[in-house]
Amino acid sequence: MISIDDGGMPTKRRARAGRAFVAPNLAAIAVFMLFPLGFSLYMSFQKWDLFTPAKFVGLANFRHLFTDDPLFATALRNTAVYTIGTLVPAVLISLVVAALLNRKLKGISVFRAVVFVPLAVSSVVTAVMWQFVFNTDNGLLNTMLGWVGIGPVPWLLDPGWAMVSLCMISVWKSVPFATVVLLAAMQGVPHTLYEAARIDGASATRQFISITVPLIRGALSFVVVITIINAFQAFDQVYVLTGGHGGPETGTYVLGIMLFQHAFTFLDFGYASALAWVMFAILFGLTLLQLRLTRRSALEL
Amino acid sequence: MFDQPFGRRTLLRGAGVLGAASVGLWSAGCGDDDADALTFFFQANPEEADARLRIIHAFQSTHPDIRVRTVLSGPDPMQQVSTFCAGGKCPDVLMAWELTYAGLAERGVLTDLNTMLARDPGFAAQLKADSIRDLSDTFAFGGGQYALPEQWSGNFLFYNKALFDQAGLPRPPDRWDKLWSFTEFLTTAAALTKRDGSGKATQWGFVDTWVPYYSAGLFGMNNGTPWCRPRMNPTHLNFDDDAFIEGVQFYADLAGAHRVAPKAADQQSISTMDLFTSGKAAMALGGHWRYQTFSRAETLDFDVTVLPAGPKSDRASSNIGTTGLAIAASSPRKQQAWEFVKFATGPVGQALIGASGLFVPVLTSGTKSAGFASAHNRIRNLAVLTDGPAHSGYLPVTPVWQKIDALMDRDIGPVLRGRRPATSLKTGLSRAVDQVLGSP
């Protein structure tokens, strides 16, 4: 029998033991999170190419980014389009899928498992797989469109369509996670509310809009924030799907690609760090706004 | 079994032992048995890697005291080598590319080989007498010599002899001093393009196996205007020059207006390489690195010819594509590295390179060697290869080439898709490039 008797251990020793156990994790956070964060903030005020000593340039990187770099506006616009193009369809589809999966049907667990498959596939594998689907000449999508008389679409060759393709993949990838969260929230809604609504004659749609959605507002808000953050940080899928330049032309030139290009292709780490902090500021602002809106509507409820 | 309490001390002690053991195993696993070996970084496909290993073996048989360890590059060698060197693990000998080495040279990553050449006057004199000046000058940046060229990788045209014969067309020029014009080239490509009843091409007159926005510039250059003047550290590129633009437009029209070349959409399911290899394309733009692939296709009867010259040009040129070997400035084995570079870029290594059939040597002795000729017995127009280096126009050498490359990809793309005329480069690309060159 195992018996761990620490009832007689003095408080000081217990506290010391606690600190000892927490120390490795704290050290990891300090080394792998706090230090890089602080270092990137420091670098954002420097000009540094890895080889020559860093040179302090004050706010020059930020000034150049906002006033003298036309590609920043392009990347910001593309990222906004990508974020909205991912967020809106992903949330709507996830709500519907979660509602469908939140039923007591025979074999529903199989469907639940199938829906979550995209979440288990790596982004790079996903992008490679979708490259075949989006092939203009004989890709799966254009072949299917051909069956209904629609001509080939240059999915990855035209800048506009490339962004549409990217959003489609992102939605496909985002839906499972959002569905998991929303389904868990839906399962926490008391059944008595639905029963009361049914007695009052509310339709299934009415119940969904008036009971389910308001009561899963917290989970919905979480999904929105996470999807925005993920979309803003998009890099690996874009890199594999359309290349390190965010092509064709600047069709998929998002902030993640811009950051990578400046850091690892142009070796301009100061500028890339400044861009990273601008991205952080935008995300921080959006998250605060989202939390405030959610809190206000929760109070109104 | 667990009659004793499992105490905290026991747990911590156990964790400590496990941790120490794992650190020990990890360091042993990552231990470098070849710590004293000379490291050689290069990018190569499997066949090219074999050829390089042959050179390394030949070197080691004459220099048994120097061991060489190879470091094969991934898809982005510049990114990889930058990371290695910035992390203090710079390979001793590095493959250098004509367009990107200047960025490393400017940052002090590469050794100025003039210091080595000055200490080795015999080899320097031999190299000077045997080398092609334009190629060795490619790596002369800011007063230093940062690499010695080892292969010429300029572009020319491969053509399918059988398809020319079937169409009743005369064979294209067999030497760089025999010109064929843009118009003759277009007429030939049009005659070699075949379509089925629905209008879909079943055979293309021309395909490009290089990078399209670079090829467009090659056609611009072959219309009488160089990419820039001067070649080293230019402050302006000729994307605003009318003749250059005309050449770019001609190239774009091959796939666009004239439909003698496949558009990007036509190349998604079959590569341009496969189109040429399978006899579905009559002419292919590319460099010697394609030779092995084409020569392996037994049913393909091909030869090589020169690029066409535009109406504003009186000569046809390839491009100075060349890779060289450089030595890291931080290398602790500079003398050993120099011995290797000397071997690979000198007459012995160049003869081996020529005989491998995988590269075009950069020394006259290598290109004129019997080994090079016998390695290319499938083609008759050998002069296109052997005289290629001397008939090559330069591309700009600037430390900010990576930025120029990104801009070209962005702005020449719409021209090649037919969305914008090449004249749009005058205001868009040209200004952006000048801005980058003016304030790197």
C-alpha cells in the first residue's frame, strides 16, 4: 500500500517543495516565452541581419511599416479578408454541424469522430492534399464543376481565387475545433428549456435561435476569438499552398508570410519583430473588443 | 511490493537520475564523430550529389589527410546557410550562387579568396589562363573574390529533332554566332503547335522549364538591353527600358496572344519537363541541369540550340548562371578548404565535372575535354554548350537580390498572365526596384 504522509510537514518545507516542482515549468516559460517576447520587442527597435551587430534605429521600423511599405497595407488587407473569410463561414458551419451532432441518434458517435478528422491532419498535409483538389486542369473540384457545366476555375493561379481557395481550406480546418467547443456547450443547455419551448409551440429553428445560441454565447465568443487569432497567424498552409512569396503575385500575401519573408529571406529581423508586435497589438485590440462586446451582451441578457 | 512509502526525496532523486541519463544519452547521440572533417555545403538532386561525391572521392585520394563531410541543402539554401552561419556552425566550403552570394559577402560570411590566390601564385596564374573571365568576375564583389566558379548554368533551348522533321522545318542554329530572330522563333513555335478539334493543344511549340519571370528578363536582355549597368551593385535595373519591355512582352505573348506555349493552368497537371520529355513540346528553355533528364528519355531525339535575338539586338546571349565554391570566413580549416576549392574548380575537378555529364565546366580545358564531349554524345550542337559561357549576358549582382526577386515575382506575374501589358513595369516594378536599390 502506498501512503504519502505529509500531514506533519511544516508549511515552509511544503512551500519550498511546491516552488521546486513549479520551477522547471517556470524556467521553461521564462526561457521559451518571456525571453523571446522581450527579445523580439528589443529587436523591433533595432536593425539586425543576424551577422552584423544590431543597430538601434528607434521607431524607424514602425515608421517604415506604417508610412513607406505598400506591402504592409496589402498584407493587412489580405489578412483581414482571410480572417473574415474564415471566421464567418467557420462559425456558421460549426453551429449547424454541432446542432446536428447534438442529437441522440444511432451511430452519432461515428459521425462525431468523422467530423473531427481535419483537426488531426497537419496543416502541411492538408495544403498538399488540397493542391490536388484545386488543380485547374484535372483537379477534383474542377472535375465536379465540369459535371454541372461550369468551366475550370483557376483556383491557385488567379490571385482572387487563390484567396478564396485559402479561405476554403481554413474553414475546413477550423470547423472541427469550433464544433467540439460548441457541441460541448450545447450539451450543457438544460433540456427543460427545450421542453418548455416545445410546449409553448416553438419550432426547432426558433429553439435554436432563442435558446441554444444565447446560452452558448460564452463558447461562441471563445470560438470567434480563437478563429481570429489562428487566421491572423496563418503561415504554414499559405507557405505550402502558394509559396513563400504569398503568390500568385500578392494574392495570398498575409502578415505571417510577410513576417517570415522579412526575417528569413531578407534577414531583416528588426523589421520582422516590429511587424510581429504590430500583429500582436491588432490581435490584442480585437480580443479586448470582443470580450467587451460579449460581456455587455451577457449583462443585457 | 510497495510496502514502503514512496517519498518525495525518492521521487526527486529518481527524476534527477533519469534527467541526467537522458542528457548524457542526448549529448552522446548528437556527438559529432566528424568534428575535424571539412564540411562542404551544397544543393543537388540525387544524380548531382553522386557527381559531387565522385569529386570528393577523387580529392580524398590525392589528399588522404583531409576528410570531407557533406551537408546537403534543403529547398532554400540561402535560408539554411544563413541559419547555419548565424548559429556559429557555418560549413567550411559553401556552394555559392551568382545572384545571392553578394548578400553573404556583404555581411562578412565569406572569405575573400584573393588572399588565398595571392599566397598561391602558381594556381592563380593557371586559373587566369584557363578561366572565362565573365564567370570568375561574377563572384568579384566590392573588390573581393568571394567564390571561384565551378559550373556554368546558363539557359538555352533544347529541341525535339523528330518534331522539327515531321513539321518539315529546318533545324535551328547550331552556334551562338548564328542568329535566329524573335519572328523566326515564333513562326517555328507556331508551326510546331498542334491542336485537336476542340482547340485544345496536343503539342506545344515552346515550353519553359526555368523560372518564368527570369525567362521574361532573358528575352528582354536578348532584345538588346542588359539587365543593368553596371553589373555590380547597380542602382537601377532596366525594367523601364523600351527594348527590354518589348522582349518581356514578346515572351508573355508566347503563351498569351500567340498560344504557342502553355499557360500556368496548362502546367498544373503536367510539368513542362514532362511535356518535352514525352514529345508534347518541341522546344524547351532550360539549362544544362535538364540534360540528364532529357537524355534518359530513350525515345526523345533532341539537340540544343541558341536563344532567339530580338529586333533591337545583333547577338543572342544566354545568361551568366553560375555556381561557385566559397570558403566561410569563420572556418577554422581555411587551408584545407582552399585545397578542396582549388581541386574542384581547377583543371582536375573541372575535367571530372565535364566527364560526369551533369555540369558544364567553367575552365576552357574542361569544356574542350574529350570527357565532356563523350558525356554529351546524344547532341551534335556541342558548341552551344562549350561557347555558352562566353556568350552570356550578366544578371545584376546586389546584396538585395532577394528583395528584387520578390518584386519581380509580384509585378511580372500579371504581365505573364496577360492581365497587364509589359509597359506597366515602367512605373510599377521599375520604381519599386529602384527604391530598394537606392535604400537597401
